[in-house]
Amino acid sequence: MRYSALSIFKQALAGNLGWTPAWREPQPKPHYDVIIVGGGGHGLATAYYLAREFGIRNVAVVEKGYLGSGNVGRNTTIVRSNYMLPGNEPFYEFSLKLWEGLERELNYNVMLSQRGIISLYHNDGQRDHYVRRGNAMMMEGVAAEQLDRETLKKMLPFLNFDHARFPIIGGLLQRRAGTARHDAVAWGFARGADRLGVDLIQNCEVTGIRREDGIVTGVETTKGFIGCNRLALAAAGNTSRVGEMAGLKLPIESHVLQAFVTEGLKPCIDHVITYGAGHFYISQSDKGGLVFGAEIDGYSSYAQRGNLATAEHVMEEGVTMIPGLSRVRVLRAWGGVMDMSMDGSPIIDRTPIDNLYLNCGWCYGGFKATPASGFCFAHLIAKGESHHVARALRLDRFERGFPIDEAGAGTQPNLH
Amino acid sequence: MASLISCPHCGVRPKEEFSIRGDATPVRPAPMASDEAWNDYVHVRANPRGRIREHWQHVAGCRRWLVVERDNFTHDVFSVTDAAAGRGGAQ
Amino acid sequence: MTAYRLASGGLIDRSNTIGFTFDGASLSGHAGDTLASALLANDRLLVGRSFKYHRPRGIVTAGPAEPNALVTIGTGARRDPNTKATVAELYDGLAATSQNRWPSLAFDIGAVNDRLSRFLSAGFYYKTFMWPAAFWEKVYEPLIRRAAGLGRTDLPRDPDGYEKSWAHCDLLVVGSGPAGLAAALVAARSGLRVILAEQDFVLGGALLSETTRLDGEAPFVFARHALDELHGHPGVTLLPRTTVFGWYDDNVFGAVERVQKHSATIDAARPVERLWRIVAKHAILATGAEERPLVFGGNDRPGIMMASAASTYANRFGIAAGRSVAIFTNGSSGYRTAEDLSAQGVEIAALIDSRTDASDRAPDGVRVVRGGGIIDTKGRRRVRAVIADRGGFEELIACDAVAMSGGWSPVIHLACQRGGKPVWSQALQAFLAPEAGDGLVMAGAAAGHYRLSECLDDGARKASAIVEALGRPVAGFERPVVGEEVDPSFTALWHVPGARSKAFVDFQNDVHGKDLGLALREGFGHVEHAKRYTTSGMATDQGKLGNINAIGILATMRGVSPAEVGTTTFRPFYTPVSFGALAGSSRDEHAMPVRRSPLHGWAARHGAVFIDAGLWYRSSWFPKAGEKTWRESVDREVRTVREHAGLCDVSTLGKIEVFGPDAAEFLNRLYCNPVLKLPVGKARYGLMLREDGMVYDDGTVSRLAEEHFLVTTTTAMAAGVLSHMEFAAQVLWPELRVRFLSVSDQWAQMSIAGPKARTILQAVVEDDLSNAAFPFLAAREVRLKGNLKARLFRISFSGELAYELAVPAGYGEAVADALMRAGEPQGLCAYGVEALNVLRIEKGHVTHAELDGRVTPDDAGLGRMMGTGKPDFIGKRLSTRFGLTAADRAQLVGLKALEADKDMRAGAHLLKDGAKPSTINDQGWVSSVCFSPTLGTHIALAFLKSGRERYGEKIVVWDKLRGVETFAEVCDPVFVDPENRKLMA
């Protein structure tokens, strides 16, 4: 069923009783060309692009919970391509370009809102770093702007210009960055994939990976064995657990990242703003809640909940950056489990096991990558080779010495 | 994660007094060990869900490195020991 | 006129009249009122507008679950948007403003949405607004955003203060109703340290509005006696106005105390809110139960409220919700409200009971409609009548208020915040808390025990078990004699059939029954999907009232039990908590501590301009009279150092003393370069790697004695390097006999650099400093004139003849002053980190601008330092990886500007002359830039692919961000004195 203003009008006149399900609820078939483990944003996008771009439609997505139950529905909805390193920037820019056409392509409004992201800096060293980053973006043809303190004062008068421990001296702006409605991204890709014949199988947990002669032949699930020619893992947060079923040992540690939302407010913050003297970032949703977060809690965790001390620290950073947040009340805190990789960058690659493909290590940057991750993973699965923007995202880059370390923090995952 | 950590030297202290490094299971290989052993040590993590051992340092206390054995799903802490004690080192 | 203050009754102080304003109108209430009760007393039924349809809304509850009565309280910079009128304590001068309406509360343009509501069904926005693309940000989204949101803030600076406290107790009791008080009494009498936290400003919970008599008296009398007794126990802390919002690991609870939120005048010496972190050995949640609304057509009109709220307003606040109140119930609680209201002389228009077989008795004269239901209501800004349906027979019942009771849900929120899933009780038709383990138990209504006697017994019983578990004798608790109790049973009714108009499930977000139907129809039947698709439960009340009905409706539609539908996840915060309370005093200039060098005062006296360097303030440059720009000062300082001498404060460097028989071996493994054979009395540049082969930090290693070293770190990495060393010593090589200690704060350290450095220094140092006696890289203790012991290191960052002199921190300023005096005839100047930066760039020395965590020693031109012959050092093994030794890695080079009118800037990238800018063509980046007064041009350090092979190449310095492209010549990074003649002089 096609969505449009007209369809809304017609259905409304019929009491909204004529809407049809956004996707089917199929029983698994015995065998698929491709099975994707994980019905989150990346898995659903992979299925969609496999069907749409590469003509592979005999595809199942198996999801242990409900569609979009992982990090695609827990993030702070930021979309951007302001990376510095050559292994990352072309990939994220490819993603942003896909975002820009996504709604019309999917016939689903994911509310991409290109409000601009402003990354604040507070000292000369940070400034130089952001200039390097901005120029790296522009090398890739991505517009970036440097804002001085006076410009920022006019744009964001509520920032702490007068009493800051670390004064704001400027910022880097990417205007095309912004936010999108996270759940809608999962739903849009799910509906799009379903319409192209992909089976989306919810409440179906993978319990084992079957191998015959070393080759992956299918997955054991709570709904029985399902065979496949190619198996693709897109289970960020649980990558190690699923990978372990195939004997994979991975450069991943699971960590919890908290996110927060305030009570609804009339529009007061237009941009996505990130703090340079801490990890705080904030934006305002269309519903009016201020959505924000900061650093990961720092310890290995599979629990989707955070601790109070970290939450307090996040608020400290918040009121330090925007003093006027002080009287705003925080409504809800939640946690997502991150695949923290050893260099802070993701992996889209084959594995040492034939027919087994891997998409993981998104740290806390996976949401913005959703379309490109799906596209490039589908490309890899369909063609057997990496998409050119994802060539650096290899699994063996660690042993071969080609890390993509945006933070320069080395191999300690909780520092990325 | 635990809101409190029971440091074997300082007693029960708030989590914020500690810093966390990560998995305490990998042991630094001998200098001449295989490339694979070294790659595993630096880059590969078993990352199980459940009982794990993790390196924490009591930075705002005794500054000792500790091994915290805990469950990373329930966040129960089973034991906190001095890392050197486990390796026969001097205290 | 509908609601009014009864002539008598209630726990308010009628002798104390309080003035307040609502939307500018001056009104009055009494001490003990909430804003909501005072508004009702003034017959202000319309208090807000809903989120989506802007429907007129009134007060629904008398507590923290309130979805509708959200107002902004306060004025100016003290405005608190989205405050629930039902929990806001009334105070003299309170100024409240309604929200989400324009131009006024009574006439709100946004209400047009209500007329268009059929086009605005759940999720409609996902299906439209996609064309044309540019319209989303420019047209649609601004409209949506303006319509959405609730309260308004322009983010003014908060004038008030906040603080945080830890508290420790044997037992935390959350909630001061009958169960909580009984529990606290037992625990207190048994000698436990008890904290009793209550979100209300009066302790007593349900006892404040309950009419069942205890020992023949009103229940609040029992509460007062209990509180009097608790006050007398030294181990008891009573925390009224304190909401426990979160349950965290190790039985740590987060709570927020509203210290001064009930006053128009704020005592600046005290916080307005205080965050408590309560470490509880045990906790009892006596959080009561929440009454459920009934989902019937038109159930949202002002004047329709919970039956328990109508009772509370009558009994506690002395207010009649209306003159003629219709009651709609599915259980006995509606009858109780009928009694409460009748007792106050309020007319009951009818009591409509959805059950056909109920045996409850209504008060005399009250008409009961059994087996009936409300299908619609009349009235716009206040309810005027209800349409009741009984078996197809419809009846219009005039009334001016409706009290509804849909049964009860235990408040289990906190108990479910740590992953435990609520458990459905078929018997109670409610979700109960999961078994939480030892640390937390539910008591009273929160545990599903609704009768007053049960609550008292359960609270005492749960506390007794805890006292026993703590190994103490249990003190007695004699439960008061409870008067006639009401059986609180009900028959679940999730959705009243036959709704003629919208039957709201989530009042604030305007989610009604049909929205849930639509969600299910479109495949969003999972409770999480339904929530996210319809926004049910996502409002500021987080579904406290509506979620259970949404679950029941989904269950009914799906033909399963509510147990199978399950709940969405309970998460902090139980009720919203301000940023301010959670941040405490860590804000503004106090966000992080400030570190000042022992020479800070000296630098200040010499007019230093300070700059942040992590937590430190470092002297950046020392302007002299007549110098107009920082560059003038810095250029002068650089020239002075190169021609005469300068003194720079380098105290902020990390300094770590290393002792022990294995100290040399330890450091030899820690640094990539050899340390083992470093002679006593000598210093050496040292480079530490991470285990992945990248440079971690650099500094110097000085051997002061055979088993005594002093190592320095960069300012930024001082703390990190210490931890790194501790890890190596305690975890990697605990067998090595080595001890170390940070002495960063114990020493003031100054660099004296320049051709005259020796002459100046000799004036204050007793020891012979001649080149023979104290050669380059000498490092040892010296004696200053006046007999002060100091440490002197002949090391140079500037490339000049230079020394670093360390003296005990307290002597720093005196020694610096002495040096300045001694140096005056030699032209000595103070110089700051800006000049230091220029000097080191001229000499090709790296800092963290170059060593950014992605650089190998070889990248930085330091590959020859690697002690490849050493058996082991941190980073050795992985530094040989293919990617780290690739020939096309970016290598440190120097750049000389070729166009004088265009300056280079750090962060610029590099391109081959004529190459098209692209990521693939990117040749590297500029890490540090300065104007070199020595060379009279701009120079830079940069990383260039295969850079050391490219000296002499003309390259494009590409800074598109600033719109500057300029040419530079690639050269050796050492611009000044490459033969080190000055250094060795």
C-alpha cells in the first residue's frame, strides 16, 4: 500500500480501517539464498538493498525480539558525515547521500531533519583537530564550515560563553547533518524489504550456526533449522555471542551507552550540538524532547541500562555547556549495548569461514551508517567484494596494522 | 554496573573512584610468541555474556590494579582482588 | 460553578490563606494545598491543553501520575516548565502559567488539530510530508515542532544552587503510607538506621485521604503519632518532598529532594534541590497503587478525574470536585468515592457500575446503574453530562464532574528498573513486581495488598523479616484496630464498548483506542511497537495511568492475556528530575578543578596571559608595554631566547620517581628506546609506545642513582602514563622490584634556554656548570646559592643551550625571581608556551599535535630510537605489522611557506601541485604551524606520504575550510641548527 497525503485522506474518510500491515508475518521457509541475523536497522537495510540493488530476494531476516528492538530504537538519532580519516569519511558521506533520498525511495517519512551539527572546540589544539577534520571532509567534497566564537554567540546564545571552565572558542558545522526518527528507519526498511519479498521473521532467536565441511549451511533457531547459501551477521551488541556460534573470535567488547530525553519543550535548540570539553551531545526531537547523551559507561555490559554516576556526569557536562538546561527535567534514561571495536570503527567483511559475512563494531556510531552499512554489506554478500567506500572496514585490519582510529586512543575499546 | 566496588585495600568505595581498562583474561604473551598470540592478546576479546574478569584501577584510592570478577548482564560482583596478588607479585 | 471548597474538613490550614496567580489571575488557596487543589477550589477546571489535538484538559489525579495538569511555575529565570499541578505545593506568590496553547488557554488555535484528527491518526507523519524533499525542513517540520512540545523555555541561566549527598542506611522505605509507616516503625524500634522517603510534602500517603478509622480515629492521626515516634528515633531520617527516582546496582537508590521548590523567596545559601544517592542494605517499596482510568468516549473532558482523586480532594483538601458528580466504576472503589462525596454533602448524579453482579452498596439515595457504561460525554471546557449505556438503553445524565475507577495497579516502577520483568497476576488483574532478591521487597498496595489492614500488616511483616535477616531482635508492632474496610476488588474493563467519541488511553499524547487498533492493523501489535508507533506511554507521565489500559486493549484485540502482551520497559526516572539536581554544583567555572603551577604567581606578576591546558592554566605569553598583538610578544620572546635567554615554566610536566633494583629493567621495557645502560647522572629522551606500536607519550628519563630514576611525561598524559606504569608494574611484571611515585606537584620546574643560559644559571648554582663539568644531557642534583638542593637537567626543547631546573615547589617563585634578577643584565625574558611552541617547531621537535595516537616512531622521524635489539618492550611486537611499516605512511616533514601573503594553518591538508582535491589524492596534513622569527617566514611541521623522500618538492597546502590554498616547500623538519652546535655549546 503506497503512502501519500492522498492515501491518508482516503483512508481517513473510511475511518482508517483500510490500512494494511506494514509487513507480513511469514513462517520461515526451509531455505533462503541469504539469511541475515538481526532485524535492526543494519540487518533490515541489508535485506532491502540485497533485494532492491542486487536482485537477491530470497532473503530472510531473523530477529530474536521485535523488529528494531536493538540499538536502532535506542540511539540519539544523529545523522552526520563529519569524519576525519580516509577509511571512514567516504563511507559516512555515502551514507548521508543515501539518507537524503531515503524517504522517497522507501515511501516512508523517516523525518530526516538536516538541522546541522555543530562540534564545539575549546582550545587551539582542538581547533586544529577540527580544522584537519573539516578539510578532510572537504577533500571528500563534503561541505564544512568553521564558526568563530562571535558567530556562535549569535547562533547559539544559550551556550555558556561567560562562565565556562573551558571557554568555547569556535565550532565546526556540517549543515547537512541532523537527525532522523530512529524507529521509522527500521520500519521503513522493513516495509521496503517486505514489499520486495524478504521474509522478516520476528521472535526467532538464532541458537546455533550449522556448518558442513567448514561451510555454513544454515542456522538453528527457536523456530527450527533454516538453511541458507550465505549467512550474514548484523547483530551489533551481540556480535560476539552470535560469532562464537561459528567459532569466530572478534575484536569486539560489548559496552553500555546511556541516552536520555527530557520532557517536551517548545522549540529551543535548533541544531545538533556536541561539547568539546566532554562527550555531551544534544538535539531536540520534533516532539519537543531534548535528546542527549555522552560517553559510554566504560565497563563490559550486556545489560541495557546504565548507572547513576555516569548519568550525573552527563548532566554535569550538559549544564556546563548550556546553563539553561538546569531547570529542564529529564524524563527517561535508557541504555543500549554497543559493539565497541578495538579502533572505534566498524567492520563489514567476509570471515575466515566460507559463506559467513560479518557486519559489526559500530561502537556508538551505527545509526547514521544504517543505509550505507546495509548497502555495502549487501554489495559484499551479493558480489563477494567490498564496496569501494567500505574497503577499509576489514576484519583483518588489526593484525595487518591498518586501524581506523578516529580518537587516536589505541586498542582499548572503552576509550573510543 | 556496580555502583560500589569493594576494594581489597580500601573497602567499599563508589564506582567513580575507579577506572576501567577492560578484559583481564588475556595474558601478555612471551616476546617470541606467535603473531597470532600477540594479535589475540591486543585485539581479540572473548566477550562472553555472563561471568567475566575485568581490570579496574582504584585511581582515587590506593592506585592498585584490581581484578573485578562480575557478571556483565546482571552486574553482580563476585570478587575483587589485587591483580598482582593473582600473579604472585609483591604487594 | 463546578468544583468548590467545602465548608469544613481536610488537612489544610484554613487560617492561612495563600495568594497565587494562574495565567495572571489572582487566586487564593490555603496552606496544605497543592496547586491543583487550589485551582479546583477556585473552580479552575480547565488547566491545560493536550499535546497533539490541543484538547482542553483538567485535573485527573491528585498525585505524580498526572498527565494533564502541567503548568509552568515561576517567573523569569526561575520558570519550571511542565510542572505537575497535582504535586506542586502551594506557596505564597506562586505564579503558574498554562502551556501549549495560543493565544489563550480558553481559545487555542491549535485545537483545529482536533477537528482534523481523523487525518492525524497514529503514525500519519510517517506516510506523508515526503514531497517535495526540501519542504520537510522548511515547511512541515517547523509547523510540527511549533505545535508539539509542551512548556516553553528560552534556556536562561539558572540563578539557583544544587547539591548532592550520599546516605547510608539499613533500610530505605519508599513511601509513607500505611505499609511504609508500619515498616519504618518496626525497623526504627528494632534499632535499624532507617530512611523514610516520601515524594509528597506531607508524610502519610494514603492515610491522609483515607477515611477508614484506625483505633477509632481518622487515619491521619495514626500517621501523626507514627511520625512523632519516628522523629524520636535517632537512627531515623525522614525525607519528605523526596522522590526516589531510580534503583541502581548494589541497592543504591537515586532520590531528589525538593528543598526550596515551595517558596517564592530562595535562600541562596541553600540548594533548591538535593540529589541523594542512598546506599541501602535493604529497601521496602511501599509505593502504593495507582488507580486506572476507564477508557470511554469523551473520557478526557475537564471535570473527569480519578475516583481516588475525587476522594482525596474531598478528604484531604476539603474540596468537592463538582456539585453533581457521576461516578463510573468497575469495582468497589467507586462506591467508596460515592461515600466520601456523599458524606461531604456532594450530590452523586449516578453511580454507573460496569459490573452486573456487584454486591457493593452505594450510599443511601445514590442511584446505581449496574452493567452500564459511559459511551460519551458532553461539554467542551468542562463536562456537562454523560451518556450512559446499559444494554442498548442510552441515558443522558447531567453532571458537572465524573469520577472514574478502573481498578488498581501496584506501583512497581522502581522494582523493574534493573531488568526484572513484571509478572502478571490473573487474580489481581495487574502486573506485580518481579522477585528482586534480598535487597528490595514490595509492601502494602505496591505488593497487591490493598486493604488498609493488609497494608499495615504487610509493612510490619516485611520490615520484621529484614530486621531478622540483619540478625537483630524484632521489636513489636501492634496494628491499630481498623474500622470497616472496603473490598477493593474490581472486574477488569480495558475499553468501554460503544464509544461515540475518542476514548483516550494516553491523555497527554492524545492516544485513543482507535490508534491502538490502527497500530495492530498495520503490524505494530507488539507492545513496544504499539508504544513507539502510537506514542502511547511516551508522554511526561511515562504511561503511569494509560499503559495498563493500552496493554489490556492490545491483549483483547490480539485475543491473548495481558501477560503475553507484557509491559514496555520501566526505566529511570520514576518522575522527571531536573538537570540541575543531577548535575549538582559541578557547573560553570566549577565544572572541573583548576590546577595552577607553583610558578603561577611568578608568571602572573610578569603579566602572563594564561591558557587552559587540560586542568592546568599555563602561561601562554608575557606581553610588554607597547606590544599590540600576541604575535609581537611571542616573536620577541623567541628572538630573545635565540639571542639571549629565556625562562619558561615547565612545572606542569608529569614527574615520576622510579626506584628499585629492577628500575632500569622496568623502564627498559616501558620505553621503546634503550634505558638499561643509561649512566648515572645522565638524561635521555624517551619514547613510550602503546602495545599496538603507536607512540603513547614522550619525555625524558634521568638516572639519578643506580636504582633511582626520574621520568617526565607530557602535561596532557601525566595521569595516563602513571596508570600505564602502574599497570605494567602490578599486572604485567609484578616480579620486578620497582616502586614509583608521582612527584609532579612537588617540584617547580623551569627551563632556562638561550646562549646566555649557562651564565645566568651559574649565578644561582654553586656547582660548576661548565660544558665539561655539566655537559649536554647531564642530570643531577645541584646546590643553589643559599644552600637549596635542586635538580638540574641539561635538556633542550628549543634547540638552544638549555637547562631545566627543578626546585621544591614552595621555593619555585623565589628561585624564578632570583634567576630573573641574575638574568636581567643578560637580557633574560620570561617566555610562555606559545614561544616554546615556536622554538620547538623551529627545531623540529614533536608534541601531541604530532603524536596524535596514530603515529609510529618512524612516522615521527624517531624510528632510529627503537631498541630493536631489546628482547621486549611495550609495543615492540605489533610495531612490525605490515601496515605500520608501509612505505607510503605519512612521515614527519617540515614545510616552508612559499607565498608570504598567504599563511598556513594547522589542520590544512596537502596535495600534489595540480592534483584534484579528493580523499584518494590527499597527501597528508599540517600538524603545527608558526611564524618563525628566526627564519622570517611561516614554517610548519606536517605529515606527508613518504615525506622523507620528498624534500624539495613544492606542495599545495590546502585549507578549503578557510578558503586558503598556498604553496610550501617540503624540507627537513629541523629548521634551526641541524648540527646541534647551539645545543652542545
